[in-house]
Amino acid sequence: MLSIKNLKASIAGKTILKGLDLTVNPGEVHAIMGPNGSGKSTLGYVLSGREAYIVEEGSILFEGVDLLTMGIEERALAGLFLAFQYPLEIPGVSNLEFLKAAVDAQREARGEPLMSSKEFLNAAREACKAVRLPTEFLKRGVNEGFSGGEKKRNDILQMLMLQPKLCILDETDSGLDIDALKLVADCVNSQRDAKRSFVVVTHYQRLLDYLKPDYVHVLSEGKIIKSGGPSLASELEEQGYAWLDRQPGEEKSL
Amino acid sequence: MNSWFDNALTRAEAIDDWLHEKRAASLALLRDTDWPTRQTEAWKYTSLKKLEQLDFSAGTPAPSINAHSISDLNSINLVFIDGVLQSIPADLPEGLTIMPLAQVPDEHQPWVLDQFAGVKPPQHLFGLINDTLATDGLVIDIAPHVDLKHPIHIIQTMTAGNEAHCRTLVRVGAGARVTVIEHLTGDQESFNTNFTEYSLATKAELEHYRLALQSDAALTIGGSHFNLDTQATLNSTIVGYGSDLARIDVDISHQGEGTLAKLDAIYLLDKQTHFDLHSNIEHTAPNGTSDERVRGIVAGKARAVFNGRIHIHRYAQKTSAELNNRNLLLSRDAEVDVKPELEIYADDVSCAHGATIAEIDQLALYYLRSRGIGLEQAHLMLNFGFINELIDQIPNAVLADWLRQQLSGRFTRMNTIKHSGQEMAQ
């Protein structure tokens, strides 16, 4: 599904990712943990094609296709979805209009017939129910005046509507209370199947308790320095990241 | 001088009705006024050339046309065709009196005489012309403490080859609440002046709309003018399409303490149209608040003019006034001329203003595209969102939906989409 090799990427002249390798197969859930500034969010932005992030070296194949030659919307239409750490407010563009445009674009790209307004509205209402956002939110501007948790749930709502193949969740759990966290985890779990993959960036084990990832990776200074099973997450939770610095052969910043 | 103006003065002299004294005073002022040129500050960016040679005084019979009523608005409709009032609904709610300007009963004449050219300041040339020529119009009186559920919807349509001058006076009694929609339509070659004067008594609340939807060859000059007494509230929304000549003057006078005025204006221009909005907010009493947001999209070879003045007088302490104007230019040939003017003579006020040529928010663009929405469509959505943000805040939901539909339809038809504007200009 996703194959990243020796990825080096920078923003504003500063190299953040320094040779990252990651392979995600269909149906797998990968968690990426790591200290602040290690490049976790950068990975999501680079995958999504955000323009300020420059790929200097390496390759990214998504379903065998070179992702780096694709535009932002092409990647989304190919099935890549990034749930943002800080979903943006877009006053003046209603959630409904935004969702409809995105869903239409997806269906068109997949060669499926467009949904009628009624079908679409029903689907949107169902998705609202799933993430427990009041349906009135559909009429409001995208994330306009939403609380932090509501914005995150709105991103998950989009994921439910768009049915992507690969979902990257960038600290979707931060700023969520326990109930909201459980809700988001339930939504993600409901979307898991043999084909759909997830890359979950998080600081906390709590979300991983619900999601039960297949792999946990530690990202530090732009590289994955350790990979393991779910137990790695609990080790990190208990001991922090400091012990990893003692690993031989790893660079260490002061 | 020009033939239209000469002709107008001659016509004005012939009018003799119960407003004669008022008209004579304005006529005297007019005779002392020079016809504007490009050197005249108030008309610096708006040419009157198209008007100068017009002669519609003979008039053309109006074809039968449908009133542009808005379904589900549950409004009290007052329709003018070429300046002629069609009818006044028979069963008006209690506390609401509507009279044709030409037939104001004796008991109402004193306040009407006070308010006629009493709210609208005398410096507006076409206001004076309207004083002398407007024999058609409405006088609307809302009794104190009446809460009018039905909006008053004044629809004015101009047809080809006609000229009309309309005047409306609205008195909102103490503690009364009312919605008034001034709705102007027509795209045929025509000329109208249209001025409305509102007085809001203590704690009166007015929700006001001026939908200046005349377009193409319909020349139109008018104004909405407001006096606010103690703790009165005005929530006004202006929408403009622009035409060969379209000019609106808005004056809001905060005369009592603790008044609140919100003014939102939206214009959406394309082709070679012109839209000129002059607003003037006077704070003469303490503790007043005014919040003015003006947003426009200008495409093609269209030109928008916005002059926003805020004048805070010496005794208007604790005034809070904000003025913000943002413009999105969709073509290299589009132009916007913006002039904010602040005059502050009180020392304890909070005041802010800004005028910008807006740029598309790159982050918002990325967000939309990251959901699969194509670049061009993302641009269209964000551009329309720029004005839709103000439509979202319109208090009347039915009217907001109707306007959103009208404006998005118009926006979709404006096909000369370019992708960015320029940074900051004033």
C-alpha cells in the first residue's frame, strides 16, 4: 500500500525528515510515536503533498505509484486521507458544501455515479451521528467556531464519508477527553478491514489501547529508530523516549 | 451643466404639493451646487456621464411584470413599478401604518415634514434632487413597542426608458421591532433615485436590508439614512450588483447614548459595472457602538468604490467603532478604490479600521485540496466563501438562503476567474 524509502524532507530550508523508511501493507495499523519535533506531523504533510514541504531525497510509492509526482487533490482522490492535528476553520464555506464537493470528486474519480442530494444528506447525517456532532453543524462554516474536539470529530466525519484507502491520523487524540477519544477510536475501528490501512501518529498509549496497532514505530530526529509490536507503546509510556537515545549507532542532539 | 440636470430642475419647479416648502429649500440648495466633475471629492471615482445626456422624462409604459416577492418570507409587500406604487395591502397588523407619500393624512404630516430631508444630510446632490422630484414613495409608521413579525418588503422595479424618484420615510417607535427590506431590481436602460430616511426612537430595533440588485443599463443613485435615539439598534445589510452607474450613500447618526449599529455590505461585480458605496457614521453621543464590514468581489473590468467615514464627535466618549473592508479582485482589469476616513475628537474611544485587497488563504486551499477538491473548484468555493461569510450572519434565515442562492448563481456566471489578488492597497 505505502512504501517510503530513505525519505528526506525539509521546510523553509530546515531538514526535518532525515532518511525515513516505512512500509504499510493493506489492512495494517501502524502507530508512530516520538518526541516533539521528531518529524511526526511533517510525515503527514509530506504524504498529503503540502507545498511548503520539500522532498529532497527518497521515494514514496502509494499502491505502486510514485506519490511525489501527484498533486494534493490527486493523492486524496487516489485514496490518501490526512486527519489534521489542527483542522482549519473556513468561514463562509459550509460543511455541507465542502463535504458534497469532496464526495462528488471522490465518486467521479472512482467512476461511480454521483449521489443525489437526498442520498448525500442521509449519508452526511449518518456520519454526524457516528461522530456525535449535531446535524446543525453541517450547515455551519467548515469547523467555524467548533471546539478543538469537534474539529477533530469533523475530520473523522470526513474520513467516514470519503472512505479512503490509507488514513493518516495526526495526533487526532490530542485535546480529546476520554469519551471523545473512545468515540474516535470506535469510528476508526469501524473502518478497519483487510484493505484499509492506518498510520496513527500519537503521543499517548491510550488511543493505541483502543486501536490495537499491528506495529509501533518510534520516530526521532527524522528517522524511525525503533519498531516493534504493541508492547513497544507501553514501554514508551512507562519509560519515555530517553532510553532509546542509548541505542548504539543513533545520533543524539544536545 | 448638462441637459438632464437642467431638465430636472425645470421639472422640479413645476411640482407643487404639501411638501412644497421642503422641496423649495432643497431646490435653492441645488441651484447653488455645481454639477460634479472628476475633481469633486464625493464623485472622484464615479462618472455621471451616462446620466448627463439621458432623457426619460416622457416615460415608457411599463410591461406587465411580476413582483419579485420572496417565497416563505411572509412579508408585507409594497411594489413599485417605475416609481409607481401598485397597492398597499389592506389588512396591516396593528401598530403599522403605511401611507403613500402623496397622501399623508393631516395627523401624520408634522412628523413627516420633520423627517423629510431631516435624517438625510444635505450634502448629497442626488438626495437634494430626490427632495425636489420624489412625489412617489411611502411613509411607514411603526407604533411604540410593536414587534412586527412580518418583514416590510419594498420592491422597486425599473423598466426600459423610464425615470423615477422615490422617497420612503420610516419611523420606528420606542421599543418597537421591525424588519424593512429595500429591494431594487431591473437591468433595462433606466434611471432612478431612491432615498430612505429612518428614525429609530429609544430602544427601537431595526433590521434593515438594501438589496441594490439593479444591474447592466439600470442607472441608480440612492441612499439609506438612519437616526438612532438612545439605545436604539440597527442591523443593516447592503448587497450591490453594480450597473452602468450605481451609487449608494449610507448615513448612520448615533444621536442617543448607548446605540448599536451593525452594517455589513457585500458587492459582487463583473463585466464593466460600477458600484459606489459611501458610508458615513456619526457618533455624537457617548457609549455608541458601530461595526461595519464591507466585502466585495470584483471581476472583469468592473470597478468598486468604497468610502467609509467614521466621525466621532467630542462628546461621544466610550465609542467603539470598527470598519473593515476587504476586496477580492478576480481579474487584472478589475479595480477597487477604497478610502477609509476616521475623524476622532473624543479621547476615550476604541476605534479600528482596515482595508485590504484580500488574498486566497493558501492553507484553506490546501485543506480543500487534501480532501480531493480540485484547485479551480477550491478557488471558487473560497472566493464565494469570502462573501458568504457575511451572508451566514444575516439574521433572517429565509432571506439569507434566498440571497445565497442569488449571489452564488451570479458568482457562478462570472466566469473570468483568476486565481489571486494582490497584497494590501488602500
